[in-house]
Amino acid sequence: MNGTATSSAGGGSAIPSRRKKIKSRRRASFLPLLPFFAFIAYFLVFPLYEVCKDAFVDNDGNFTWQNFELSFKGVYAQSFGVSMRLSFISALIGAIAGAGLASAIVRFGKKSRKVVLATSSVLANTGGVPLAFMFIAAFGPEGLVPRALKAIGFDMYSGSFTLFSVSGLVLVYTFFQIPLMVLVFTPALENMRQEWRQASDSLGGNGWHYLRYIAIPVLFPPFFATLLLLFANAFSAYATARAMIAGTIALVPILIGNLVDGNVMSQQQHLGHALALCMIGFSIIVMGLYVITLRATQRRQ
């Protein structure tokens, strides 16, 4: 009896000590992450807090909704429409072209897959002034491509097209949208099992049946999720558009940059913060849909 009581008492005292050890280990595991959390807090949380705080005050520091009322009037409301149209068109073109390229890589380019994916990762992160200079040198009015086309009797600038327009920006944005689609969509294609096609063939199905009942239902969620990612990527692009159009087209990021730089009227001191908060909210909605779609895709797999 005494031995049993002693062992149970000892076991009872050992359980809290084990819990303390586990808690101490968990706390110690968070210590290497403290610099990362400090970095996120300083460069993301603190600026976001300042934007939210200044978006709801006027020049005198009083609470107001006027900044948001101005955000959806005139050129500012127009900028949201232009930015959404530009983002959707470039995302759709990038998604379709990138999906086709990713399918070709998975089916035929097994040996060159690593090279293509590595190149796509570089191109997907290319932007800003270097990308704008590349396209001006290649597709500008005096660029290499228009000169080469003129030599064979075709003038790409004879119509309404110009590189410094929304259609020109769509052309520029596809340069990094297509590689991003290749990077994100290739794993979804690689997860398509060969057994599914064999099962479809053994049941009497043809290529159309496989696409309709297997491939499209399985691949559409990741395709749609990546399309949302491309949309958010284009919607938040700033440096490339700023270098290309220099304020001639009303885009939300460019207007925010002009307002934050100090190019504002006296009664619109915090309008840029309100526009930035609206843009952040819209981006959160799009990325939230992206995460939900991605989780649904993972559950199916």
C-alpha cells in the first residue's frame, strides 16, 4: 500500500514537471523567431497602424469620413476601375498562357523543367525601372520590335496602340504574370495522377470525358486561386507603372504615391492614407478568397 501510494504521488509530481519542461521548450523555440517578429512589427504592423489612424482624421486631427468619401469620387473612383480592369486582363492572359506553358513543361519538358522553373522564378520577380526600360527599348516607338516590323511593312503604332497606355501596361505586366503562373500552377499539374487517365480509358471514356469529369474539376480550383493571386499581384504593382506612364493614367498605387509624396491640396492631407486603406482592404478580400480556394483544393487532393 505504501509503495503504491508513493509511486502514485511520485507520478503525480512528475506530470507538472514534464508540463513545465514542455512549456519551457516551447518558449525557447520562439526565441529565434523574435527578430523576425520584430521585423514584421516594424515594417508591416506599425505602418499599417499609422495608415489606419491617419485615414480617419482631417488636417486638424479630428475624426472624419471625408477622406473615404473623396476616395470614391472623381479621378479616385476612376483609378479603382482602371486598376481593376488592368489587373483582371493581365491576370487572365497570364493565367491562360502560363497554364498552357506549365502543361507543356509537365508533359514534354521533364529534362528542362528545372531550368524553366528557375528562369520563371527570376522573371516573376523582375519589375520596376529595369522592366520598364526593357520594354521601352524593345516595344517603344523607336524600339527594336517596331523597327523590325516596319522593315517588313507593318507599323504597330499606326493604330491606337501605344506602350504608354492601359493596353501597353497589360503587355508589360504579362512579362511577370506568366512566369508566376508557371511557378504556382505547375505543382497542381504534377499532382494529376496517371491512374486517373487509365481508369477513365478503362471505363470507356475518351479525352473529352477525361477533361470534363476529371481534369477540369480537379484543376479549376488551383487555376482560380492562382488567377486571384495574379490579380492581387497586378493590382498592387507600383514601380513598373510609375516608370512607364509617369502619372498619365489614373491607377490607385500611383495616386497613393503622389498623395504620400506631398502632391496634395491643403484639404486632402490624409486622402492618400484612406486610398491606401481601401486598397489594403480590397487586397485582403482577394487574398482571402485565394486562401479559401487553396484550402478547398488541398482537401480534395
